[in-house]
Amino acid sequence: MDTLWFGLIWIVLIHILIIILMKLNLKQRVFWIKIISFILITQKAIDYGSSWMQGDFTKMPVEFSAITYILFSLTYLFNIKFLKSFVTFAAFLSGIGYLITFPFLGTVFIEGNGLFITSLALINHSLLYLGAIILMKNHLFEMESRKQILIMTVLVVAFSITMQYFINFDNRYLFIYMLLDGRILYNLFHNIDINGFIYLPYNMLIVSIYLGVISIFYRVNIKIYALKENEKYRVREKGVIQHEHTI
């Protein structure tokens, strides 16, 4: 099947699953968050552990989504409160970003990483997206947590940059490094000359887009959390009607 149609069908199926999970009660939704976290951390522990035991440290979690897999899982398995806003946002960004790009770049992903790795990445990013949406119904994140998101983002980027000085990633296709050093522009515009005049506005654009996605995250959170409040209101209203009928 063409990756465009498969990707679009996959997005529809994921949102059908979201609708089903959103109908569960709070305790059940928390249970599924634990399941998602356990699946991700177990898989990544096996993946990275087996590579490191063989002396291959190029399999280091330096991508934004790779770091998110680990932090998201640890945060919700061990209830690390100060990380919740960041990991939920990071899961939302990583998940929706991959789901949106897969229908159009799925073939490129498969050619670069192989069918198995690409399929696994699609499933993992979908789990992050599922987890983020469920959590947005469970919790309304305050706008003040934006500061925590920005601080953690800087730390994640700093970690990724630092790893470059210790590990040679030349043989790996890592999006974060292509994004940070501007190489992504070469892929989009082959004849472009990256210099100070291009690099500065390019980085400002990246930061602006990132801040915009953070704002979208809070707006989506408000919309989804409102569904929970509406459900409570309907339950209360139904209870009042039944009570009046009984009287």
C-alpha cells in the first residue's frame, strides 16, 4: 500500500482509538498511561542496552523524540511531577509531528532506516501521541508551566549537542543535528548558501515555530480538558433530573 494512504488510514485509526480511550474513567486512563510508559521504557532499555553492551554508543538517545520516550515513561511510572508538563508537551509534539509527516515522507523514512525500524518508530510516536491526548483530558496544565517546558527544552538540546563531542554520529541520520546546524535547508533548497545572514533568521524561525507549537499545546489541552468538565456537568444534570423525577 502507498505510504500516503497507509499513513492517512493510520491517523484515522489512532483517533478512533483515542475516542474509545477517552470514554474510560480516570482510573482506567491512568492505567493505560502506565501501560504505554512501560512498553516504551522496556523497548528502549532493550534497544539501547543491547547496543551499548556491544560497544556501539552511536545508539544514544539524542533525538528529541528518543529522549521523550525515556523521560515520558519515567515521569508517569514514578510520578515525577516537575517533568509532567514538559514530557506531555514533548510527547504531543513528537507524536503529532511524526503522524503528520509520515504520509508524505514515509517512503523516505523506509529507504533511510528500513521497514522494521520505520514501523517501530510509527508505533512508538503514535503511543506518545495517544499518551499526550489522554493526559490532556486528565490534567489541565497551567500556562505558568511554559517556563518549565522552555528550561527542559534547553537542557535537552544542550545534552544532544554535548553528545556530539563524545560520540561520532556521522553514519547516522539524526534530524536534530540537521535541524540545529541548518543542513535541513540543503535538503529543501540545494543551492542555498548557509551563512550568517541566513542562519540567524533561520534559527529565529525555528524558535518562533516551537513557541507557536507550545501555544497550540495549551489550547488543545483546554479543549480536551473541557470535555471532561462537560461530562461532569451532564452527569450532575442527569442526576438532578432523575432526582426530581423520583420526587
